[in-house]
Amino acid sequence: MYRNHTCGEIRMENSGQEVLLAGWVQTVRNLGGMTFIDLRDRYGITQLVVDDHTTDAVKNIASTLGREFVVQARGIVRERSSKNAKIPTGEVELHITELNILNEAVTPPFTIMDDTDGGDELRMKYRYLDLRRETVRKNLELRAKMAHVVRNYLDSKNFIETETPVMIKSTPEGARDFVVPSRMNPNQFYALPQSPQLFKQLLMVAGFDRYYQIVKCFRDEDLRADRQPEFTQIDCEMSYVHQEDVLNMFEGLTKHLFKELKGIDIVDFPRMTFAEAFERYGNDKPDLRFGMVIHELTDLVKGKEFKLFEEAEYIGGICATGCGEYTRKQLDALTEYIKKPQIGGTGLVYAKVNPDGSVKSSVDKFYSPDELMAWADRFGAQSGDLLLIMFGSREKTLPVISSLRLEMGRQCGFMDKENFKPLWVVDFPLLEWNEETQRFFAMHHPFTSPKPEDIGLLDTDPGKVRANAYDLVINGVEIGGGSVRIFDSALQAKMFKILGFTKEAAEDQFGFLMNAFKFGAPPHAGIAFGFDRLVSMFAGLDSIRDVIAFPKNNSGRDVMNDSPSPIAQAQLDELYLKLVKSE
Amino acid sequence: MYRNHTCGEIRMENSGQEVLLAGWVQTVRNLGGMTFIDLRDRYGITQLVVDDHTTDAVKNIASTLGREFVVQARGIVRERSSKNAKIPTGEVELHITELNILNEAVTPPFTIMDDTDGGDELRMKYRYLDLRRETVRKNLELRAKMAHVVRNYLDSKNFIETETPVMIKSTPEGARDFVVPSRMNPNQFYALPQSPQLFKQLLMVAGFDRYYQIVKCFRDEDLRADRQPEFTQIDCEMSYVHQEDVLNMFEGLTKHLFKELKGIDIVDFPRMTFAEAFERYGNDKPDLRFGMVIHELTDLVKGKEFKLFEEAEYIGGICATGCGEYTRKQLDALTEYIKKPQIGGTGLVYAKVNPDGSVKSSVDKFYSPDELMAWADRFGAQSGDLLLIMFGSREKTLPVISSLRLEMGRQCGFMDKENFKPLWVVDFPLLEWNEETQRFFAMHHPFTSPKPEDIGLLDTDPGKVRANAYDLVINGVEIGGGSVRIFDSALQAKMFKILGFTKEAAEDQFGFLMNAFKFGAPPHAGIAFGFDRLVSMFAGLDSIRDVIAFPKNNSGRDVMNDSPSPIAQAQLDELYLKLVKSE
């Protein structure tokens, strides 16, 4: 070994000992007669000292050191005269007797400090330098720790960690697959898995009973902010269970993670139906760190001269507690916010509750003071509160209110990253109607079981069928999702039919699964957690990029090694492929 | 839950209790008045009983059960009258009061028993049924357990588990890459990693200090028996270490695995240079479960009339202990064996040591009894032993002797699968000369460090340079391999030059690595274990296929789901690709 201690472990009790360290030069401070060198490794920083007693040979080497040089230093541990209480090694320093430069370094393009001067792009290009920063490395260490805790928990619950293939069969359902041309099977392709869904179900048919895997998944989507073409899931499946058993098992895992990694005890997670979440929060992933629930006013506001409300299917909004003092300018900014194209609101009506309990609104000429008081009552508004009311079709307006609710939560400081409010959202619709293609799509995936009491509706009103599907939502972020699966080949065939598969296409794509079901499939259900997102939430980050060692950018490129890249003609020939020029 | 106990846990102390089980029907034995049903799940088998006291409703359902039906059974635990000592639940049985068929099953294409009647192909096609067999599932359970023990060991040694990308830059060195066309970057491709080599080296540059990952790797090779296009490695890298530190760390891991998983204590692993391994065993992965080391006879046999020896560069062989009684027929079979094209021997000379110490050989007319006795002495042969001698060029003959040595090991019963003999092979050559392309290739990979004392030879005689590279070999199987890495960008550039890269090609392919080295690369070294092979060795299997949940066949096909498969024209269009018809 080039060292016998790390830079993070020397303490007062090592005083007088000779130790050998190796690491990177963080800083060199030359104070005339003395030189202090901060030597850094993953474990910490130790101060090296060059002074009058140091040999000339060492002094000469020390004088050539630059930032990020890799050095090996032998020396005697001594108590510092001026101690640094901020670091664990701050009471001691190393008086060096031997100094070797193991590797030189050119000046890095940004400072290797928690508070760096490097912009995003530069740090991505030199990711290996960015990873030297403690803040970034700590995120990756948290990731490793979380994987460890997850595995130990699931191992203790009898789950068998099982690897499923990365090169699988391409299926048209769901998002776009990345594909891999097969050289040995010309003109045929593997796909990279969007999830190990079919394999984990087959493992249940195989009697594995409980399966898990922390596994890479792939989706060839146009990348929105904070999506990666490859991402990691905690993927799980259980046999002989009902929905409630899955929720309890993974609520247990989540509580365990909070306890082990953050020392936080979280009480039982509330449950909310998809219908209630949409009605009261305007989306399927309510952020429960604050109230401001949505109330509908449609019944209270109709029958007046106010045309916008008269024409609207739905009128409702939120009560922003204590925001009654918002200025005209602030209110205009909120109107502008909801009218952004990506939010899609049409207009905002507001009403303030005055200190005397009266209500002042932007629609005073249409509604009497008593009527406005009735609105305020509906929200339970107090004096000093602000009502923000939106209108339009029910389907489009509730999401707009949801966006404004979250914006108000941010403005009011309710988005505390260390306040964790988990929630199970249940009873999702089984199917979603797509106007463009005039067909139903599976909301979760085609293997999700309808609720038994709704099976009759499959023939009469498929859009109304609820699924035994569930999402784990924390602070407005979908952390995990899953479902009870269909385990009957006849019902599975019916699902494919409703989803517009011909019998032949279903057979071609999923025949092996339906066939497997004929040999005795047990009832089973599962869940998958977005591992990147879970880590980033625990790390208090907004982006998953900082918890991935080597992430790709929004065009799916690794700017560090400049990939993807062209390949040789010979390689294309072997694969029986020809490039088509893009426009 | 569909059950409150598993089929493996009921014991005498549960007598009288009502329990609820779920599982698969293994067998139904109808003995007139009584019916016995073996109910199976992953945890074991419990016997269900239908007798005179059973309700008609249950009797009726029981009469319809077939093999592999999925059922739920409630009943009272009772002591058996005729106990089965072979299974842990053999003292009790369940007198059923309620029986539900959860799913029917058509008759499986082979019996779900350890000793099945299914052939290989059938079992691959119905892999989900094959996995129901306890022997197969146990292999996968062992795999999960080994992953668990490996991770805990490496975590305890401060290794950070870090995920590296699956979609990476394609590099031409090494085996053929699988590639993934990028839709967002038309006419460009990702590659699937043959190993995370570059990323783990960058993690060392990043100061991660110790990295590991149990990770899928990919190679598009023509599949020999027991190769898979995707396979799993235990991939590791360490900073500030010498070769010896790596060997000690991973010898520690290997001993820990033998102790934890098989209860075996293994003493320190011997070390052998590549040169010695080739000289004494004829290959770079000696099987040390038995002796029969190779001895050279060249100096003893020259200068006689025997033309085959006169013309040969090298003459040598092995002493097969106690095989002096081999018949003419057996000896002919050995000659045929070494003459097989894949072994490539030219001929076999034998000599037997008689009970009286005299030697009888197939070349008696060329050599005197004393000369033959000198041969026997060289081998330390005893009476009753058989000398098997081959001849030709040194490079070609030693591997032939190696093959015959292993064949004799098999014939003599020395290949005990539960006798484990690990060995480090060290000091591999850095480079291999390829006649066809008239250039050097890296024997390990282009990032392997030459031995410091051999660096001078890089300019004068590159073929002679030894590398700081090492393999872990157990029972003649290469289980792991690694090297100390080059960490100096100038030396790395020189290596690329020796390997025939132009400056531009090296810059294009590996510029980011050489660039990274300029910012302060620490000395580092690493190793990768073939995880599939390690599990299969621990499981006592010859093939890695049985330790992979869903393996592919020799054409890289998954015969269960019939992939790879064609993809839609629209998908090809999006990827700017056109198929070329194969012949």
C-alpha cells in the first residue's frame, strides 16, 4: 500500500507516531518560513507541515506542488498550535520527513470545493473531477448505503434477488424501446428492458414466491428535465398476496429507510383514492406537506351574470392562508403563471378575506357580500386569507389549480425538504382513452388486474373500471408504483383485446406469458421504486442527475466521453444494417 | 395473504392448529377411501389429507385436482400415522376443511421433479417450469446468497458500490461490442459494456478510492459452449495499492465465500508465474487438484535415431501414476484423443515402469534400458506408472500435454468437485503477437501496467515485457483476473502506440481517459470475477447456464420468448436504419 493511514483518521492519540499518507493536494499555503499543505482523500483532509526542521529535499519537492497533485507523505503526527474544530483531524498535523510526487496535475478547470466555480456543462464534461467534490461523492455514498439497506431488508423478508436479462424481446406496448441488432440472428433485434415486468411475473409462475432486483431500465423517450435514458429501479414481486399485503410490505421498507438513513420515524402512511386525489389536489401525486386542498364552488357560483363562470363546467380553487396582503402586482404574476402554455390556465379570480370578515373579490359586481362569504366558508377561510379560483372544464381546470397550489406552497415556504409526507394513492383507473388513436391504453400496464367488483364493466364501460394499482407518493413525487397482476390467461387475453391487440399480435408479443399462465400461475402482485428519485429525495436534491455517477444530458449524450458516436462500416456490415441519412 | 404459513414450516408443535396454505399440487395419491395431496411451494412440501371426515364439498374439489394446480387449503395440523423422515414437514399432515382452486394447470411438458424427464431444449423453452424444480431454484438461491456475502464483505472493506452506465461509447479494442442505435443522435451508436473498465478507472481518478459493482457485461462473440452474450462480473478497483494488496484483498474475499457458503477453510493460495504455469502445466490456469506436472525430456532424448524426437523442438510429458496397466486399446484411445483437431497433438510415445523397475516403451528400439530409466527418474516415476510423452514445437506441444493431463485427471478420478484448489497466476506477458494482423494485442487490456523493471524492454523487445497482471484460478478454471493499471498519461499513450493506434485514433477513442489522467490520477489496480462461473463452481455445476435465471442458447436466442425478433419498419425509420438482406 502507498499509505498506512487515510487522510481522515489521524487524531490526537496518534501524536508522535510516524504515518504514511497518500492523496490529492487540496491547497498549499506558503507563509514564508512555513508551508501548510492540505492533503485530501475520500476519508478526509490532513494538514501537512513543512517548517525549519524539514529537510531541504522535502522542502524542494513541496515548493513544486500544485493543486490536485497526487502525493505520498511520510511524517510525524504532532498536536497543532492553532486547531481547526471544523474537521475531525483538526487537532493534529503531519510534520513531513519524506514526500513523493506520485502524479502531477494540470490546473483543474474548476475548483474542487463544495462551493465550486464550475458551471453545469463544465462539470459534466469533467465529471471525474466533479465527483472529487465531497458534496457530490456523498450523494453517491448515500446511494450505495441505500442499496445496502434495501437489500438487507428484502433479504430478511425472504425475497430472492434474481437477475433478469438485459437483452430481451421488444414489445410495442409502453414507451419506445432501445434496440440492439443481433449479428447472429440477422435483421432481428433485442430490446433493452423498460422494466423486468414479464420476467418477474414468470418468476412468480416459477414459484420464486418473492423476487427483487435493483436493476437498470431503459426508455428511449424525448428527455424532459430530470429524465435519463437509463435509470434504476428497485423491482419487486410477491406471490399469494393481496394489494394490502404489498402496501404493508413496502410501507415497511420505506419506514425502515427513513429510520436507518435519516433517523426519522414516520407513522402509518395515509391512503387516498385516485378519484379523491384528483378532486382535492388536482393530480395523482398530492404533496401533503401542506393543506390548501381544492374546493369546488360550481354549485355556489352559477346563475349569475358572470359569463366566465356560467360557461364553465367546473369552478374551484384553493385558499392561500395568510396571503390576503398579496399586492396587485403579485396577483397579476399568479395570473401570468397559470396562463403559461405548459400550465394552460385561462384565468384567475381572487377574493381576499378582510380583517373584519368581509370578502373583497375581483368579481364584486357579480356577487353579493353574502355570496362571497359563502365562498369563504366553503374554504374555511379566515381573515387575511386569499382565495384563488379557476374555471373551465373539470379535467383541465383541476390540474391548473394543482399547479397554482404547488406554486403557492413554494411561495409560502411549505416545501421543507426535510419534512417527509408519504401517501399511498390507490384505485387508479385501469384504462386511459387516447383521443388521437381512438383506443384505450393501459394506465399502469397491460398486466394490471381490474378490481374484481369492476370486472363486469369491462364489457360495458371499460373507462370506468378501476385497477388494483397503487403509487407511493412522497412530497408530491411518485416514488413507486405497482399493481396486482392478472394471473388468469383468459382475463389477460381479454385485456389485450380491449387494448386493441389482434389475437395474432397478442400471441406474437405475449404468447409466452399467456402460455405460462396455463401451467398454474399463482396470484401475484408487485411494485417498483424509482431508485434514483428515492436517493435524490433523501439527499435533498431536485435532480436525479446528481445521484448518478455518470449521467447523460438531455440529448442522451455522455459529454465526458462524447458518446454515442459513429461506428465502423465493417461493424454495420456484420449487423446487416445500412444508415439512412437524416435530414 | 392467501396463506398464513408456508408449505415448509409446519411441525409437530403445530398439531391441532388451523392453518391456511397455498401452493402447487405436486402429486395426488388416491388410495380408495383416502386421498393424499402433496402441496408444494418454494419453502417445502406439506401433505394434505382427504378422508372420511372431510366434507363432500372439499372431496369434490379434491377429486378434480391435477398436477401443478394452484390451490389454497385450510385445515387442521395432525400427526401422521406413517411418518416421512426425508422432509422436515414429514411428521405432520393437514386434514383439510376448505379447498379452493386458485388456478388450474394443463399438464406440464415434463415432470417438475429434481430428476426430471425433460430434455435440455424443452426445459429451456419452458424455463419458468424448469425453475420450479428445487435443484434449479437452489442454484439461483445460492447465487443470491453469494451476491449478498460478496457485497457485505466489500462494504465492510470500505468499497463503494457504484453503478456505471450500460449505454457507453463503443471502442474497437477487445471483443465485438453489442451496439444500440441512438434515435436522438441519428447514425450514432452506444455500445453495451464488455466491462466497466474505463468508468472504474475514472472513479479512481475521481477519488472514490475503492469501488465495486456486481454488474452485467456484454460480448458479441460466437458463442462457444458455456458462454453467454450477457454475463455478470464482480467488478472492483482500488487506489493507492500495489499488486500484492489486491491479491490479499481478493484472496480474503474468496476464502470468506468458501467459509460462509460451503463451510470450507482454505489456506493461503499459492502463486505461480505465467512462465512456470506454462512450463509445468501447459496452460495459464493449472488445475492443482492433482500433480502429474509436466517434465521436459528434450535434453535426455536427443542424438538417437528416433526421427520424431530428433526433429522436435520440445519433448516432454507427464507421469500417470498407477496407469502402467493401461491396455493397448486404452493407449490407442489416448493417442486418438490428443490427435483430435481441437487438441492438435501429433503423436504419443509411452513408457511403462514394470514391477521390477525396468521400463518398457513404444520406442525400445531407439533407447537403451538405462536411457529409459533416466526418463522415469526425471518424472520420479514408480513401478506401475505410465509415462506419456509428446513432441513438437514448444508452444504447441505444451498445450497438448496439458489437455492429456486433464484427461488423465478425469480418468483417474482426481476431479473431485468438492476439492477446491485456488491459485494466483501472476506475471502474464503484457502483449501477444498476432501473426495474422502482424501487430501486438494487449493480453489483458490496453490499460495494464508493465512491470516497472521491464519498461525498458517496451522499446527494444515488447514481446518480452511482463505485466502486473494476475488471474485467480480454481480447479483449472479462471475465476477472476485483473491488473495494476497505467496511471501516467505518457505511458498510456506509448501503450496505444505499441498497440498500433494512430495518435488520432487513440485520442478519439480514449482521449477522455488520457485527459483525465492529467488531472492527478492515483496509482490504482483492480480485478473482476466471473460471477456466473463462481456460482456454478460453488454449485458443483459444469455449466453457467444453470445459475442464470433466463439464459440464452448458443445462437444467442431466448427460446422461451423467441427473441431476438424483427421490429417494425416505423421503428427502423425513427432510427435512420435500413436492413440489408442477409444471404
